[in-house]
Amino acid sequence: MSTTKRTRFSPRRKALLVFFALLLAVLAYLHFTGAAGTSGISNEDMDWNGDGKVTETEIMQAFYAVVVEKTTEGRRECRSYTWRSDGTSIRVDCRTTVATEEAQAK
């Protein structure tokens, strides 16, 4: 019989667990700070420079450089997209929603 103990997780599994924990922590931080990439915006709406084409750079900017602020005034819901660095507004998208009276009372 050998006297060495076998650990429950191998070093590879520990590294993978740490990687996924860090990934989850980064995504939680981005969502908490209001990153546009985690707010449910579609790729077609990530045209930050307004040239009509969405590039990979603009998609990445949605996660680290663009912040979205959601506001609700009655039945009108607005999303304001701004640059994280200086707060310059990119655009504001507003929609009017149809909700039941119960949902409006909340």
C-alpha cells in the first residue's frame, strides 16, 4: 500500500475551476458596471461610430468601453449608451411598451 494521498482534484482540474471562477467574476463585474455587451444588445446595434458596419472592434468595445443606463418613465423605456472613459453620449434608444395595469402598478 502506498502512503501518499491522492487529492480530490488534479492540478488541471483546479486550474480549470479557477479559470471559470475568474471568468464568472469578470462577467459579474461587467454586468454590475453596466457594460453594454451584457445588457442584451444585439450585434447589429453595436455600430458605435455610425458607419453602417459592425466590426469586431465595436463588438469588443461593447464589453469594455460602452456603458448603458436604463431608465423607465411610465410606459416608456430608454437605454442611453455612453463611452465609459468620458461619458460622451453615443445614442439613446427609447421604446414604448404595452403592459398590463398590474405591471404598471408595481
